[in-house]
Amino acid sequence: MAAGFAATLLLGARTAGAQTGSGTYGAPFLKIPVGARLMSSPDAVAGMRPDASLVYSNPAFLGGIQNAELFVSSGQWLDALSFNSFGAAIPLGQHHTVLGIGTTLLYSGGLEGYDAATNVVTEESYYDLGIDVALAHHFESTGLSLAGGVTYVREHVLPSDGSGYAFQLGASYWHGPSLFHAAVRDVAGTVNFASGSWDIASEWMAGAGRVFNSSVGQFFAGLEGSSSDAYGTRVRFGVDYAITPAFTLRSGLNDNLDDTQAGTSVNTGFEMRYGAFALDYAYTPQEYFSSAHTFSLSYRFGTHGATPFGAVVPEGDLSPPIPAARADVVPPAPAPARGQPMFMLVAGSHASIESAQSEVRALELLKIPSQVETEGPHFRVVIGRYATFDEADRARMQYRGKGHDFLIVAR
């Protein structure tokens, strides 16, 4: 028996958790999370700040992308098994519809084969190739996004090659700072070999997440359940902590690659962002395999060096008290009615009225209307107010596409 073939089947059994027996389903590599974000935290958390890698998750998440993006990722297991991916998200028309395309490749790199006496008899390479195409549409007035897509599969496993198709459907919904989503992947899929056909196990997932703002950063927390005939039912939990617009820490309870290992898999990772570039890393511990290290790099067009993350404006207690009421300062807006959260797009928070007014004048030169609003001992420069986080985020993305970066603050 060839060791390369055994390793390939073993990887499929571990990654897809094929408890009913290796080889029961075709294309088990489709169940491997793609990219460092999905490796280190669940889809529900990643969907709160969508990027091009989510074409391999719930494709409806792509509906929130305003600028074209490119994404590439690489991970390594054992001595010669690698899992690489490439993707792109391309907004169409008025940016409510987004086209996502991507490809994944699981490649052995030439594993040695052995005969019954364990003598080396040959060296073969094995690969599993997936090509994804998805289309997502965001309904701006409702916070709802719907999407569909198709995956083409090509597998090279001796003695023959196989190919087939599978389909994806997804939906996501923003309600204030909360995100809800559901998707089904790999529906009605088969891989056809000369010796026969193998079904691709479908996967169902549903989850929810929420944005939490604070004076020390921004948190995304999410819970997600998924089920497949290949691996059974799983529940995943994760948190992203954006300490600054340039640095995010991630962690999650997430048995992605080996659901038979003892104990709970706690994955970790981080993101470093500089202008239009973002570098992501995920560490996935395993009991039977070497721990997986996944790296991802993405580029977002149209940012012009602006950091694309809307963190909360920090507030302190060291600024001078607010002077007597002035005609050129707007008092704080009344608190929104219960069940109607309000979000503001803020250019900056200042300790003095003079500093805030200077920023307003600078924005006027850029033809961006703004006004000064009091908030405790501070003066905020407010660009706009919105009923939902989704509306505020779309406005922020539109400004960012013109080279301006503003922050989202929840009241």
C-alpha cells in the first residue's frame, strides 16, 4: 500500500472527521477552513469584518465588501502536505453585488510509496483542487445579504483522476451590532472517477455574533454550530479583539482538523494591518498531526493607506471641563429609543473645542460635512448618524474608498 495514498486518506479522515470510514465521501479537503481567520475563529466572527477569504465560508458575507480585494494563504502539515489558496472579491455596479472567486489546492509534494516489505518502490504526488465562484447581493435597506455559488472539484488519486461539482447557498443579517447567518455548502455534489462516483458530504452551519465597543478596543464574539455526515455536529466559539486598528488578536474553541483528538482544540492567531495590506496568522494544535501554522496575506484596493478598521473612539477623564454652552457646539444627541441603537461616524475626539473646530475646517476643505458634539468632557467631530451598524459601516467604507478613514461609535 502506498504511504502517500494512506496519508492522503488519513488527512481527509482527520480534516473532515470522516467517522464513518475514510473514503466514504469525496473531496474531504473542502471541509478544511481556508485562511488564518477561519482557522483561528469561527465563520460568524470572521463575517463581522468580511474579506475575500470568506468566499470559502458563507458566501453571503461577501455582500458587505465595498472595495475589491485579493487574498492568498498557505499552510503546512506533516513533511510534504501543503494547503494553499487564492481568492478575490470584486464589487459590481453600485457595490451591492459582489463576485467572489477562489481556488484551493491540497498537494502532497511527492510522498514515497512502499511495498509489502516496506521497500521504497515509487514516489508520487497527490492533489485535491477546488475552484469556487460565488455571487452575493446585499439589500441595503434591510441589512440582509443572500448568496449562491458553485465549486468545481478535481482530485488526483492513483490510479485515476476524478472531478465533480458542488453548490453553496448562504444568508446573513445585521441587526444593530449583531450578526446572524446560515449557510449550506457542498450540496448535491459528487466526484466521478473511472471506477465509480463518490458523494461530497454537504455541510450546514448557522451562527451569530456581536460587536462590543469599549475604551480599550473592539471585540467581536460569535457562536456557531455546524453539521455534516462526514464529521457529525460541532459547536464553535471565538473572539476577535482589535486592540488597535492595526493589530487584532484571535482565539477560538475550534476542532477544525482532528475531531478525534483528546481534549479541546484552542486555536489562536493574530492580524497585523498596514494600510491596504493585512497579514494573518493562525496556530492550530493537533494531537496526531503536527500542529498547523497558517499564514494569509490580503490587499484591499482603494484604501490609499488608510487603516480599514472602525474602532471605538477612546474616552478619558484628563481633559479640561466643557466651557459654557456655545452656539457653534451641538449638544449631545438624545439617547435612542429602546431597541433602536444608534451609531455615529466620528472623525476624532478632542480635549478642546479649538482642536475640534480645526478638524471641522480641514474636513470642509475636503467637502466632508461635519459638526462638533459634546460627549462628557470631550468634543467629538461627527460625520453622520445611522440607525444600524451596517449602515454606519457602509458609509465608512465609502469614505475609505476615497482615502478617508473614520471611526464607528455606538451610543
